[in-house]
Amino acid sequence: MRTALLLLAVLASSAHAAWQWSEPLTVNSVRGAKVYPHVESANRHNVDVSGTTVGVVWEDNRSGSPQCYLALKPATATAFQPEIRLSQTECYEPVVVALDGGRFVAAWEEAGTVHARVLPDGTAQTLSTAESGQATLAARGDKLYAAWAEKAGRFRRIVVSRLDVTAEALRAEPAQPVEAALPTDDQAWPALAVAGDGSVTVAWEDRRDRHTVPLTSHSEDGLHFSAPVRLSDLPKDAGLGRSMGLGAGTGAMRPTLTAWGAQGIVAVWLDKRDFLSGYDVYAAFDPGTRHFGPNFQVQDSFGDNMAQWHAQVVGDADGRLLALWDDARDGTPDVWLSNWDGTAFGDNVAVPGAAGPGTQSDPSAALDAAGGLHVIWLDQDEQAGARVRYAHAVWK
């Protein structure tokens, strides 16, 4: 009886556990009705945590042209420090990944090529020579990789490069195309993850079938990649959309990846297989076999009849896993979160500071070494201008 009572107490405690949130902070120091920040990086990696320092990257037009910025917040600070400008000419889609010791690497598209920089004190370096963009980064242990979409012939294809960090400098290994053959249509928006065994997984949007399908490939060494395979299940009624004049297929877009547990990789993306209600959030798991299994729907039934946007998956080596996105189920766009409970994604919960009247959208998130959750999002105000907002949560 005593054992049964203890078990019930543990279950009750688990059932009432939830994220406990800090008060939101504003990240960007410059706002205005005509200043438009964007947090739209490939793989949605606009925030990360090095030790106890949070780093956030975004792009805005305060200077009259799009420029990329990084803002840092040490744990002891009550606000973000003045931002560091990353770019010199027009810049798009910055991404950030944490190193040790309060350091970060940021990457972005500038002047039609991909650039990267160790921060806070490194200098920017060009990673690509061909026309390229939509860069993303992934790190685990001493392994750091970048991926981007690079022009090859008529179209762009996905390439991956190993990055070595020495002091405050970067050295990029020659970029390796995931597929050696020239692309027959565009490949875009790569996502990247490094598993516990050091292998690399890449996913991207692919147009070779005349509609957008997420494909994946794996590499044991970051140099030689497996043949791409489809990430999303083929719907049973795949031909229905075509018969209704909806194009070559229902389509899916913006894959995101995270390393999870000892060896796993998890993917989350936006999927239009239920084409009458717009994009839904779907997930698939690679437990370490380097093969993704069946698809899971992430949003709950309250979000089924409307479109979801800006989905991201976030996991860690200890097994915590969650997904975030925004949708307007309560009348205006809000940021929603769902935790993986071991068998399914649970009830959708609104992020407190990123819900309510107005428009809150474009979430990006990271877990720190202690399991704390760090989330940023856009808060839109037509008169005062948009804010990049940040909040921290702990599981209690």
C-alpha cells in the first residue's frame, strides 16, 4: 500500500509540473513604426545559451537597410546589453549557436554570400564564394557545422561545412554538397543537427517533385552523405489535392531539427496534408538508427482548424523535448508550446508573455545545460513598432 501511495504521489506531482516563466524582456533597443525586426533563420536558431549567457540574433532595418544584430544577456544582468552589429551591407536570416565560456558563433547572408563570426570579439569571415544564403549552424561537443543553400547551375543545393574554432577565429573546411549531382530544382532552408555519436543530420525543403517536400540525409563524418529520403509521410489521399486543382501536391516546409537524448534526432516541420485548414505541425523521430519513423501531429484538436506557423523543435541530451509555433486559435496570433510526454505531444499551452491581445509570433527557443527554457518571439505594435521579446522558464 505504501509503495502504491508513493507512486500516486509521484504521478500527481508530475501531472502538476509545468513551466514557470519569468517576466518578458525586450531585446532590441531601437523601435519605431517603420522599424521591422525579423527572426526567420533556417532551423529557427535565433537564440542560444552559453553557460549562463543568452545570445539573440535578428535582422532589422533601423539604419535604412536590413542589418543583422546580436544582443547578449549574462544571467546577472537585468536587461540585454546594447546589441552588436554583425553586418556591413544588406543582411538576412542570422542564426546563432553557443560555444563554451560565454562565446557564440553567428552566421548570416550578406551581399549574396554566407558569413560567420565568433562572438563577442571575433571578426567576420566569408564561408561561401558562390551565391548563397539561408545559413544554419549546429554544435555538439567539439563539433561545429554550418549548412546553407548555394547556387549550383540554375538552382540552389544544400552544402555542409565543418567549422573549426581557434581562439576568436573560424576556419571553414571546404563545403560538401549533400548530393554531388547538380540540382534539378531549388533546395532551401536547411536544418542541421549533430547527434551524440557525432554524426550529422541535415533536412531541407526540396522542389524536385514540383511541390515542396522535406528531405533528410545523414553523414557519419560530415563529408559523405546518404541518399536523401522523404521526411513526411505520403498522405493516403495524396491525389485529392491535385484533383481539386491545388497543384502537384499538398507540400510541407521549414523543417527544423534537434539532437535528443544520447543518440536521437527529432524533426518538426509545417505540413499541409490537411490542405483545407492550412499548415499543421508534424514531427518524426530518429532514435539513433539514422532513419526517421512515422509522423506525429503536434498541435492538439483545438488548433486543428487553423494554420500553424513558425514551428521549431527543441531537445537536449537529458531527454527533454518540446515544440513551439504560433497560431490564432484564440482570435489573434499567440505562441504555443507542447511537451513530449514519452508517447505523444501533450496539450498545447500558450507562453504567458507571448499570448493575449495583439500579435505574438515567430518563436525561437533553446534549452540550457540545466534544462531551463529560453524563448524569444516578435510582439507587433503598429504604432510603437515591433519588439523582439525574451522570457526564461524553469520546469517545476
